[in-house]
Amino acid sequence: MKIRLPSFIIAGLLVVFFALAITQRPQTFYPEVDIDVDASGGPLTLSFLFNSRPTLQNCEALTGNIARVVLKQCPQCRVKLIQCDSTLDQTQINLLSNDPLSTPSGRMANGVLIFRSTNMDLALASCQATEKQSAAGINPVKCYPANTPRMKPDARSVLSLWSLVVLFAAFAAAWFSGWLIVKYEHLHAHLSHDHVGTGPQKNHAQPTPRIGGLAVMVGLLVAGGIMLFADALPGEREFGLLLIASVPAFVGGLVEDIIKKVSVSDRLLLTMLSGAAAAWLLGAALNRLGIPGVDQALSWLPFAVIFTIFAVGGIANAINIIDGYNGLATGFAIIVLAAMAFVAHLIGDNLIFTTALAMAGALFGFMAWNWPGGKIFLGDAGAYLLGFILAELSVLLVVRNPEVSPWFPLVLLIYPVFETFFSIYRRKFMQGLSAMQPDNKHLHQLIHDNVVPRGVRSGARLNKLDANNRVAKYIWLHAIVTAVLGCLFWQSTPVLIGIAIAYCVFYFVSYRQIVQWKAVPAGSRKRV
């Protein structure tokens, strides 16, 4: 019998965090500096405006550095304005867009430089000179004449030695934690074991620890510690806030892994609570989906936060659903994280890039014990933690980077998302069952029962572990195809919508074919 946690307390906390998310959003600061130049051709004003910074200290450090550098190179120049704006008016928003301006301007990967003068030739010449001088720097300026479209130049690479250190540290920490779980299994087996035959979704041959999520969390904590104490990666603050937000989802899953009596609804509420915490701490609330009407609704913050909370809970639950065989959810997630890291590398988003590397490293460390050996399982703690991180990276990738299509992360996650919707439809409308009731009719389970044996040559036999391990490879192929296509068209919403629809059709046709093949009498089946 499932124990009902105090659901009213969880629901109350969810309401509190929702209120905080819409009233106490994290402040961001936009560095702005205006400098007057006494030029021979007439007066000239340089106006710097940069993308947002997470703290006032960070913003003030940048504005001060800009002023010092300019005054060092131009002693006769005067600082006219130096400030950190918490909000932008429409004119400033236009400056950071690709729209043409009435004066020459220089686009940078992290901001814009406007050249204002009554002498337009002087302004353009100064802009072009700045482009030439900055070409070899870490943040080059691309000059655009007045009344021309202004495309943002490529961001500088976020790949560094420290990002690789984070990757391998997360791997090592998760691997060592997994080793401890396996070596001292006899001490915690009475709490951690996932026993055989305890549910229709169980496919292992012997009792196995299901607390692998602890190893993944340890890997993330070690990665965060390196980012914090090395002070080498600028996203360590947001990374820490993301881990703090993940606590309700992780703890809810861990309690279920140990006592095995926490209801699905309570675990879902706790994951939604994590989504609300992330919306408050990181401003992670979806503001667009590329769908007319929906985008207008998402412009109203309360609706955006509610929509995001449900989306985060749904994706986390979807990852938990596909966590049915060794390496399946873990390998799928690593492929998705690699695609997210690739796009984050292109656009220079250090937080997304580093978090994806840290999570992938932790998953590799866990996977060394999970696939193909099957010595530990991810468990609900690991599945909900993994689902939460994937969901939040998807939201942050869209919110922080307007050039990324909101359908890019959806295409990456289309398999578990559609699996969830199809399972709800199948259980509720085709079988007349509760949508929350577990069964053994998911696509990965049909592959295990029918496709894997069919792929074995005549006379060959697979033991239960080998059959379990083979399922993941089929799903990994799905993930690789959608990830490659997503990375090719990460800016094109129409193409990505087409890819998502095509995958849903492929899933449905594949599912139907496997079911039809299963119905064929055993003596009539051909082995290949």
C-alpha cells in the first residue's frame, strides 16, 4: 500500500514557489556605458550595451573595465554615462536585435556598440576602424552601416580546459560512488534492492540496488564544487541554483527508492515543485513556443510559469517511464545532452554547455556500472533528477537564447514525450485503465519481448541480462537520428515541427507493426 506523503504540504509549497516565481523573479542587470569622443570630424558618442548579467557586482565589473580600457586608449575621451539597468525599454531592446538602425553600429557576441554623430561619415569610419582593431580580440566587433540588417557574430567558444575537468571530475565521482554502492551492497540491500517480479515493468534477473541516482547527484555536486572553487567558469552560480532547485524531485525519488511506498502523484508534485523553484531562482519560465496564440499567452508571466511547471513535471515523468532497461534512459540522455552542448557551444552559452557536460560525465560514471553489467539501477531519484535537468536545460536554452527555436529541445526529447502521451491514450481510451497504472506495453518493452528475440539467429539464445542490454541500442538509434537532425536545423521552427511530426508517425507505425507481429502464432514467425 502506497503511503501518502502530506500532499497538502507539497501543494502549499508549490503555491508559495509559484507566487515567488511571478513576484520575485531573479534580477538581471544590463551593463551600459556612454563615452564622448572629441574627434577632428565633429563630436562622437560611443554607446555600449551588453546582454544581461546575473549579479550587480558582475555588471559593475564589466562597465568599469570598459571605461578603463577606453580611457587608457583615449585619454581625451569622457565617460558620459555608466550604469546597470535592471530592465530595458523598447529602444534598448531594438538595439540588441537584428533590426536595422539609423546610425552605424557594431554587433558583438555579447552586446552592441552604437556610434552616434552628426557627421555620419565620421560615425561609419569609427565603426569600421573599431571592427579592424578588435578582429584579433576575444570579443570582435562586426560593423554595420546605418539602415542595414545586423546579424550577431558567432560567440566565442565556451570549450576550455576547465570544462573538460568538470566533465571528467563528474565521471570519476559518479563512478567511485557506484563502486561504493556495489562493493557495500550487503550493507544496504534491505533498503536499496529492487526485487525481481515486483511489477509489470521489472525485467531484471536478480535483486539489484536502485539507488544509482545517488552516484549521479554526487557527480553533479563534485562538478559544482570544482566550478565554485576554481572560479574559472562563469556559470557556477546558476549551476548551484539549478542543483538546489532539483532537491525536491531528487529527494522524492530517493524516498521511493528506499521505502517504495511513495505515490506517483506525490513524486510528480515534488518534481513540479522543483520546476517552480527553478522558475523563481533562475527565471526559467518558457516565454515562447513558436505557435501563434500560445506565444501571446506565454507573455503573461503567471501562465508562463504554470505552463513551465507542468512541462517540467511531464518531462521528468517521461524520463522515468523510459527508464526500463539497462542503459536506455542514461544513454538516451547522454545523446540529448551532447546535442544541447553542441548548440550551446555555437551560441556561447556557458551555463548550458557546462551543465550538459557535467551531467553527461556523471551519467557516464553511473553507466559504467549499469550497462552492460546491470549492477545498479538509476532508480526514481536518478530518473527524476535526470528528467528535471533535461527539462530545465531545455527551458533555459530557449529563454536565454532567442536565436534557438523552442522546438529544438522538443525534437531532442520527442521520444519520451510522445511515449508518455501515447501511453496515456492507450491506457485510458484503448484499455479503459487509469493513466497512472504501470504496465508492460511501452515501446521499449515490446522491443524486449519481440524485436530482440527476433533478431537472434536460429539456435542462438540470450540470457535475461543480454536481452535486457540490447533494448537500449534500438532506442539510442532513435535519439541519434533526432539529435543530428535537431542540430542541423536548431534555428528553424518549421523544419523542427516537421521532424517532430515525422517521428510521431514513425513511432506509431513501429508500435503497430510490433503489436501485429506479436499476434502472429509462434510457429509462423520467421527467425532472421
